[in-house]
Amino acid sequence: MKYVLIILLFFPLWLNAQVNLDGTIDTGDKFANAKLESNESPEVIAKRLEWWSEARFGMFIHWGLYAQDGCFWKGKDGRSEHMMRNLQIPISDYEKIADEFKPTCFNADEWVKVAKDAGMKYMVLTSKHHDGFAMFNSPSNNYNILTSTPWKRDPVKELTEACKKQGLKFGVYYSLGRDWHDPDCNSVKGWRSNVWDFPEEEKKDFSKYFERKVKPQITELITQYHPAIIWFDTPELITKEESTELLSLIHELDPTCIVNQRVGNKLGDYAVREQKIPAGGEPRPWETCMTLNGAWGYHKTDNNWKSADSLVHSLVDIASKGGNFLLNVGPTGKGIIPQTSVNRLKEVGEWLNVNGEAVYGTSSSPFGKLAWGRCTKKVGEDDETLYLSVFYWPKNGKLQLDFPVEIIRACLLSDTDKELKTETNQSGVSITIPIQAPNEIATVVKLVVKPL
Ligand code: JFZ
């Protein structure tokens, strides 16, 4: 009986290949929680991250062949952008998806506009996911969108240009240690590599794949498009020497290019947290990436959308801990961002239109946990500004702050002309606020205070 229970308990975890048996998510990065150890000074990194740290909010886009039929293949549910591996689809069959990939509705300007209207300041597109298919012009490798599809267009180029036009930064995601199209890309015990086409795991040589595919493609990405970020994923078996070499290659071509921690071996400019927000922030610059529903790539039966409420709360929570929020959309095989995603993002954008000041260019909260919401901060010449994003509106018309602050001026971001009454009391300050919450999602009280 006990064993049956144990098997039942772990069965769902085993089903989801991304989850380890102990319940943690398998990141392919054994150093995911280690402190980053760059050989550059924090000042040099902070300089490179300057625009990024102000930006706070970006759009992640997972788009690739798996989107063609919404993560289904021959009527079978491939469950996610990992469809090729989940269904053990042979390369020769998977390549056939490319033969039909023709996203006739793709419009780079529209995608960028969706991001811009959501209040996002940057965009990161999957230039190559684990399936190994390049969504850009890759002269070094034929398995790419220009050579292998009837569409023959370059979304990385088109999005780069659209972002430039509309004033967003553009970055690329690159799956580093997982490539199911390359015969030499191996993984620990073959757990994460293509062993259905290439079963002889012990004969694989990561360095060959690294030389043949990774280095040329990263060089192409930088020289052709000058991405502002290279967002590596799943470092897996990459050695410290290789991670270091890759970083030098990038910085020789473009010293301003930001690289995330998944370049591997504790290197990179900032830490990445996936699907969750760390309770107390991170010692290094960091970013949480998150899906809008349950999958990164477009999944046609997944309707488990997060609410605008929860998205705004996540964004503000992250900002209050000094991090960035990279929120994902998964466009369809036709090249359309699902309407529900667009609607949700629009709601977030409307909130930011009024309250963006509480997010962009702010730094983390000087206070611990706050029962009613979150706080962000800006430091001025001779004063400081606190933005109190109130998620749970008090019913008595008073917002009680249990910390001592000397308030110069208090108002709502939605009504900056009207000053709010404040009153110092024993435990801190009480601010008189409207009885009704002006905004259901979150209302921001702005406090200009004497330096804390
Ligand atoms: C990876 C990919 O496998 C996935 O398809 C997606 O691209 C995502 C952004 O990254 O999956 C991961 C990577 C890291 C974690 C979890 C899933 N993590 O750090 O928890």
C-alpha cells in the first residue's frame, strides 16, 4: 500500500520532465542558486545593466515549430515547447513541421505594439529553443527559418527593427545545453538530450557542438542583429572554460550586450528566477520570468490564464524586491499572440499608464513585509519618494504605516493634485484615504518623505 501511495504521489512529477523528484524544477543549471562570480566589478556590470534596471518589465516570447499546431503532433498532446522530446519525435519527422511553417499573420510591429501597450520596455525572443531550430538567418546551420520553411522570413530581424522603431530593447533567448537536433549535444546521463535519434550518449562531445553550432550562431546573432540581451537557457554540461570563452566572445563583439546567469558556471550579469518570486529578493540583479498560462510555447488547449490582478501584483512585488519581470507570450503557428494574452497585457498596461512611476526606475523597499501591499522607492536630491501599492484596501479610510517617516507630501498616483491628510501617531503615520479603493487591482499612494 505504502509503495502504491509513493508511486501515485510521484507519478505527476515523473510525467512532467521539468520537475525533479524532490519537487524542485529542473533548470539544467546546477548553479541556479549559487552567487554569481563574475570577474568584472559590480560597477561595470551595473553600468551594462543601467537601462535594464530602469526597465523593470519585459516581454518573453516563446515561438518556434512547436507552435505550429499548439504543441500537438499527429493528434498527440506534446504538453509544451518540449513537445519534440516529450513525444520523442524523430528529427526527420520534426523537420517536416518546418516544411509547413508559414505564419502568414506575423506582424513584428503589432507584436511590439502589444508589448509597448502593456508598458513593457524590452522583449526577448526564442532565437533557438531546445529543438535546435534557428528562428533567424543562420548561414552556419541550415536548420533555420529562412532555409527550411516556405515562409523564408526572419522574425529576429523584423522584430529587431520594429523594437528600434517603437523604442524597446530587443534580446534573444538561446538554448545552450539542450539541442535535440545536434548529435553531440549531451546531458547528464542522457536525461535531457536526444537519445531517440542519437542513442550513443557516451560518444557525444559537447565541445564539438559548442564549436560547430553555438559559437557561430552566437556570432551571427550579435553581428547581424546586435541584441541588447542574450538570454541563455539550460547550461547543462557546459564547462567553466566554455562559459568564459562564450562570454568573452560576446563582449569582444559587443561589450554592452547583457548576458543572463544561464551562460553557466556562476557567470553572467544577472540571476534568473523562473515562475516564482524570491521571498526576499536577491543579492545580485535578478529577473523573474513567468508564463501567462501553463506553457511557454503556444498550447492550444491551455486556458489557465493568470488574471491581470495577479500579474500587476507580481510586477509590483518583484519591483519592491529590486527585480525585473519578464512575462511570456506564446504566439500561434500563424504568428498571432493569443487574444486572451493581449487582453491581459492591455489591462496591465492601463494600470501602468497611471501607476508606472511606482515601477520604472525604482529601487527595492526599505521595509520588510507589509500587510496591505508593497513599497518601492526613488531617491531624490534632498528627499525620497515612497510608492505604496495597496493591494488590500483598508475599509476604514485610513492607511496605517507602522514605520516612522517624515512626510513632506502625500497623494494618490491617480490624483496627484489632491493632497492626502497624514497624521503621526504612536506606531507611525496614518494617511487618510478614500473609503472606496480607486483601483481594484492596486492603488498607489505616493509619499515624498525626508531621507530615511
Ligand atoms: C527552460 C525551458 O526548458 C523552457 O522551455 C522555457 O524556455 C524556460 C524559460 O526555460 O525551462 C526551465 C529553466 C529553468 C527553470 C525552470 C524551467 N528554473 O530555473 O526553475
